[in-house]
Amino acid sequence: MDAWADLRLQIEWGADEALDDLPIDRLVAPLPRVVAAASASPVKPQPRPVPAAPLAPARRASDSAAACNTLDELRQALTTFDGCSLSATATNLVFGDGNPSCGLMLVGEGPGAEEDRAGLPFVGASGQFLDRMLASIGLDRSSFYITNLIPWRPPGNRNPTEAEVAVCLPFLLRHIALVRPKLLVLLGNLSVQSVTQSKTGITRARGKWQDVEIEGMGRVRALPMLHPAYLLRNHGAKREAWADMMTLRRALDQR
């Protein structure tokens, strides 16, 4: 069949108009690209919700402490608080001991091995020495209340880190506010600098009363003193410690 015959056949079939100048070989031509029709109202992709960042441990500690209205609530808050790694390595929470309604509160630095086992502050060698010092001016644990800045023993009795102090401090400040002492004794450099927010060393600060602002309570008179553990290692400092005890006794007599 020649070209004229092909053309005649197409005319007989009704093909009377050319769409292209040249014929297309459908066996080798690429398939036409299918373009999706645009939607009349395209749906914009929704952004994924960004999860809220967890609160920093110190902020969590501050919120948890502020919600406590009694010492029992504060103890329970510390028991369930998981924002300080020291709680996972300690044997017991060391909360407080003595008479919280007596008007005199002592704050140490942190528990040692004996305190960790007993769950009570100042029951080891330094605590027994402190009891003897206080007994010399007529005080026993029925006439004062005692606690620590750090309520869990650091492993190996190491010094607590700045982050650990920052987490524990809100609980201590709330502890003080709930006890509402008339006089506060700060034992050791760490407790003095943390509560007073001062960088003055204990050897310069000791023996001098200063006013400390405690949130939820107001001002309280605080007396920095050398830590009894330091006195056991430095016998020459016991004379200064005795002078500080006399300063405390005079303040108690003037209440």
C-alpha cells in the first residue's frame, strides 16, 4: 500500500486535519508526563508541635519547695524529687533532727557516712563533737533544730558540685522558712556562702551576726561558725569556736 492509498484510507475514516507537521512514532516516543491538577484549595502542611523543654532541675526544685506548707510535705517532696543525682546514690535522705519550734536552727553542709546510714544529721564524730560544744552552753537537741544544705551524702564524701548546691538550696531555704527560727547558725563555708549569697570566706565571716533575707519568712539573724569537722582537724581553731559559742549564748539570753 503506497502513501496515496494511506492518505485515501485516512480520508475515508474521517481524518481530514493534520495535528503535527511530522508523524509521531509511538513506539519510541516518551510517555507524556502527567501533571497533577492543582487543587482549588491547597492544604498547607501543618507544623509539627514542638514539645515543651523540660524545666531545669533548680527551677523544678524551687517550684516543688514553694508548694510545701509543712515540714512533712517538704520531707515528702525531697523523697520523691528526682532532679538531683545524689538521691540515687545515697542510702537515706537526711532531713533534720531536734526541736523545730525552739527558735534556734543550725545548718551544716552535708551528711557523711554515719548520717547517711542513720538518716539523721550530725550523728558521726563531728556531730558528737558539736553536741558537746552546744552542751557547754546549756543546749541539747531538745533546744535546737539542725539540718544540712545538702540532704543526701555525696559519694565518697566529695564536695557537692555547684549544680547540686543550686538544686538543694531552694529546699533548704524553704526548710528555714517553715521552721521560722529567731536565730540561725550556719556551720561551714558552703552553708554560709549559699545562704548569705556572699563570697566571704568562713574565717572572715565567722562570729559576726548578719541579717539574711529568707523568702516566705523575712529577715533572720544568722551567725556563721566553723564546721565541727574542721575543728577536729584543726585543734588550734577551737578557741575561736568557743568565742563563737559565747556569742551565740549571749544572743540566746537576750531573746
